[in-house]
Amino acid sequence: MKGFIKHWQAVQWPEALLGLAFLLVLIPLNYLLEQDQFPKILASYSLLFGIYFLVLKKGQLHFWISIAFLARISLLFAFPNLSDDIYRFIWDGYLNNLGFNPFAEIPSYYIDQQIAPAYLSPELYQKLNSPHYHSVYPPFAQGIFSTATYLAGQNWLAVSTLIKALILIAETGTIILIYRLLKSYRIHPRNLLIYTLNPLIIIELSGNVHFEAFLIVFFFLALHALLHQKPVQAALLMGLSISSKLITLIPQIFLIRRFSIKKLLLYGMALLLVLGISFSPFLSADFLFNMTDSLDLYFRNFEFNASIYYLLDWIIKLKFGYGMIHYVGPILSLITLLACIILAIRDRSTDVLGLIQISFWAFCIYLIGSTTVHPWYLALPIALSVFTSYRFILIWSALACLSYIKYSDYEHLYFVVIIIEYLIVFGYMIWEITQHRSKIKNRPSF
């Protein structure tokens, strides 16, 4: 503690003012702005990332970690107006507490049947962004929804605050885990700021209550268990990560060659056990069909802030006169799976650091091939990038706010700004790859 205070006392007033400016831009962005106020969102993001990139070069580590925590705490009572996902969280929470399976029926069913109108009200229903789709949020997320709505009742701000308090705990855990891994691999602790101070991470997780916070902390807990050669414990934690959001199913393919047959069987059985237990309260005759149907519709019907998909869609429209997302989305998903299999085959690392780095590329490939890339989808690759020398994901995180133009009066410029976004991101990524900047060596195995 004395050392921490000493570092704070060493901070010069220009850097202190910069920290104050970071908070003074961040707080109004989350408390005052709405999703459709694109110019103000863009200006705020630009200022925040300007400070962020400056700090990454020469900021005082302990001071800026403190600023990052203050930023997260300051957003506890800000209702997430920059995202409407919170309303589906609340809706699913009410369903669970009323004894209904959130995967059984689409929201319109409860409105048509006038079931529990005090909770499943037309006012809440009108705020849902996907009212005609079954829920896609897995069990751990459902548990958080249920707990927050049970404690807060019909007070939506209180629901949001309770979820944010849990996200703050998860984020604190993630930051501690990243720091410990950095020490284990003798990577400079300054890399901690890459994740901890990233404005997108703070805004989208602590501000807009997205559940990447939980999948990340469980994922890093699993990595620590692997580092200490505890495959069963790692599987249980990885199962919780998958139960927070299904995306962490992707790196499971990279674990096959890292275990002996015995350890692989133990890991697989433990992972299936925790997934089976977590999903069991929701199992029904229609569960598997409804959830997979919603996921299938997601890949076939939704498109937002995409890269490769938009390019292919444009080419197809030129040739045939209409888009084919129903076919292109699933095809891109299959290509992503094939790419991950190729990565797994070519992977020669046997340690946790190698797993982190190959997982980073797998998630980036997934996002590049996705039809939908909301800003918070970048959270896990940003966390993993801390252990690589690739920084294009940080450029991507800074430019992701351009997608907010979709909700504004400037929507007619949407494709122009998306083209600009990905020209810069892919240009920087290609430059980094050609420079062969990843030079981390001496990896201990597990």
C-alpha cells in the first residue's frame, strides 16, 4: 500500500489533469448520451482513445490503473442508454422468476396471452430489440438476470446497478488474473493497461452491462488452472465461461493436442458435466430446437458492422440483384471453423501462453468472418492481445464506435464509415503481420 501511495505522489500535475479529463469525458458519455447521438459519441470516443494511446506509451502505471477502476465505479449508476440489450436481460430475468422457461416461447407470446402484465409489460416489450426470437443467453447469464430482477423488482435502474456491481467484481478478477499471468511470463506489467484502461472495455462492459466480463474472467481462471496443471478445475471454469456466452467454445479445439489422453478425457468429462448441470434447468422438448433456431437466425438474418460479409454481399448484389445472407452467413461460419481447425493442426505450442495467442487469432478470424460485430464482441480478443505484440485489435476497438452511426440521423453514411473502419484495421493488421512483431519466447509448458 505504501508503494502504491508513493507512485501516486510521483504523478505530475499534467498527467493528473489528463486522468481527470478521461473521467470527465467518460462519465457524461454514459450518463447523458443516447444511442442515436452519433457526433457526440464519436467525439467522446476520440478523446478517450487519444488519451488511452498516449498513456500506453508513457503513462504512470499505478496511477492509470487507479483511474481505470474509478472509471468503472463511476458508471455503476448509469443506465445503459447506449445499448438496448439490457431490456432482454430484464425480460428473461422476469420470465425465470415467474417460473417460465425463457427458451420456450418468444416474447410476443406472453404479450398476446397477457401473462404477468405487471412485469412482462407492453412498455418493456416495445424496448426489446429481438421480440420475435427466442432467447440466446446461456445459463450463467440467465442466473444473473434472475438474481438482479428478483432483488430489484420493477426498478430497471436497480437491476442495471446490481448487474454492474457483479461485472465490477468480474472485471477486478480479470485484471488481477492478467497481472499474474504477465508476471508468470515475464511480460512488462505496462501491458496491463491495454485491457484495463481501454475505453471500449470500460464503456461496453461496465457501462453497457455486456456479459463478456463474465466469460473473460472465467476464461482466465481456466487458463490459470491449466498453468498449474489442473485440467478438471480448468474444465469446470471453462464451462462457466461457455455458460456465460457460447463464444468460448471456439478455443476448446486447441486443447486436444495439449493433453495426454487421460487428461483430455478428464477435461472433456468435467466440461460436459458443468455444461449439463448448468443447462439442465432449461431443458425441455423444445429447448434445443428453439435455441439453435435463434442462433441459426442470428447468422442468417442479422448483419451489423461486418467486414468480409459486406464485401461478399455487395459482390453478390452486383451479380444477382439481391443479397444472400441466408447462405453467406452460414458459409462464413463454416469457413471460420475450417480456419480454426487449420490453426489447431499447425499449432506447435504446448503451453498456456501459446494457447492464449492462438485463441487470439481464432477469435479475430471469427469476428472477421462474422455477419455481426457489435463493439463489445472485441472484448475477449483485446484481453488476449495483452500477451501478444499485435495491436491492430486496439485500432479496431477505437474505430468500433463508428458503428453507432447506424442508430443516428447519419445512417445514410453507414457503409462509408464501415469501409473506412476496415480499411484502416486490415491495413494495420497486414502491416503488423508482415513485420513479424510477435517475439515472445521461453514458454514454460503445462
